Amino acid sequence: MAQTRELRRRIKSVQSTRKITKTMELVATSKLKRAQDRVVAARPYAAALAEVIGDLYAPELAERFPLLRQPSGKSGGGAHRRVALVVITANRGLCGAFNANLIREARHRIEQLEAEGVGIDLHLIGKKGVSYFRFAKRPAASQRTDIGDKPKAEHAAEIVGPLMAQFASGALDAVEVVFAQFKSAVSTPPTTLRVLPISPPPSGGSAANYILKPSAEAILEQLLPLYVRNQLYRALVETAAAFLGAQRTAMKNATDNAGDIIELLQRTYNRARQAQITQELAEIVGGAEALKG
């Protein structure tokens, strides 16, 4: 009797857990569609922006715009170099190895840069990254935990604006972003993207079709910071969508596993109950035969 009571208790417990994981799966699925829409909506704008910059770019203009300043190989001459590394993680867990993969990618990039003698300014976005690097006793230049899974262009501007100013002044030699690239709901590889200095996109060959007013220089002056902000915004929205995809997959697997456990416990309970009933019947028959004797 004690065994059947324990089995019933475990079945109810797993059923309650399955309800929670199923609900979280449905919530993540509903949010994922909107997050995917934000990713898809951001891509044509980014492609058009890169095309225009590629058409307007000319090698002689690179000296006039600090954001186009390419590395000059300072590390070989013993001069100190600094790189700002922006690490984007989620604020929540229950998403499998999603956050762990992003942190592993960040650690790998940090080790590479330190092996080259490069100084690192760490900028953390997301509670999971903040918690890990605090535990690892790694100081951060800045941290944000207020963005969540609905990033806005204003968030990207607030984060990358000071970094562009430091890069333009020469305090930084590069700005890199570690984020989850959203290829599909089940394919979100961690990626490191260099957003500064800007690598001129290839020209689309349509520069002759533009009527430039006031000038290519004036237009580039406005477009280059916009391009950098858009790069970071895309990293934010892709990571948000990737997190929801990872959470949906993790919760679906948890729901399926809970169903398998319930089925196994139910079979075990049925066998235990059947054995108990058989024993009770045998005791009744035995008692009846004893009375007849």
C-alpha cells in the first residue's frame, strides 16, 4: 500500500511539472513568432544600408572618417591595444545550453585576445552573463539587464554610442559583439562579430544612379554611425529570437520527457496495484478455506 501511495504522489508531481513546461513551451512559441518578425524586418534595412555605404565608399574617404580607421598593427610594435567586447546573453534560463554556449564563445574570444596581448573592456548584456563573469571575478566596464526579449533601436544606440566615441578618440582599436546568430528556431550558433572598425561593404555597382546632395562625405557622416547602431540592434534581436527558440525546444523536450516518465510510473503503479489485488484475493480465498476446515 505504501508503494502505491508513493507512486501516485510521484505521478501527480510529474503531471504538475508537465503542465508548467507545456505552458512555458506555448508562451515561448507565441513570443518566438514576434521575435522572428523583428529579425526578418531588420534584415532588408541592414542590407540596403550596407549597399548604400558600399556605393559611396572610396579609399580616399577612409582617412576622413574615424569609424573606417582600420587596425594599424600596433600589437607588433609593443604598443598597447584595447578591444571592447560586448557579450549578449539572456536574462533567464530554462533554455538548454543557450547561455552556456554564448559564455563559452566569449571566454574563447577573451583567451584569443589576451594571448595576442590585447587589453579587453568587457560590456555585458543579460543577467546570465553578468552572473557568470561576476562569479569568475572578471571586472566589467558596463552591464545591462533591462533589455529583455524585446530590444529596441534605442537600446542599441545607448550601448554602442559611447563605444563609437571611444573608438573615434583612439581609446579603442576595435569593438566586437558575441551574440547568437538566428538561422532558424533550432539553429542559433554563437558568433563573434566585429562592428568597429567598419569594413566597407562591397559596392553594388550602382553608384552612378545616385544623385548625391550635398555630398558623399556628408551622407557617409550620417550613415556610418547608423550602420554601427544597426549592427548591434540586429545582434540584440537575433539573440532574443534565438533565446525563445532555445527555450521552446528545451520546454518541449522537458514536456516529452515528463510524458515518458508518467507513462513508466503509470505502468509500475498498475503492476503494483495488480499484485496488491492478487495478494488480497489470495488472502480472502485462504481465509475462506481456513473457515471451511
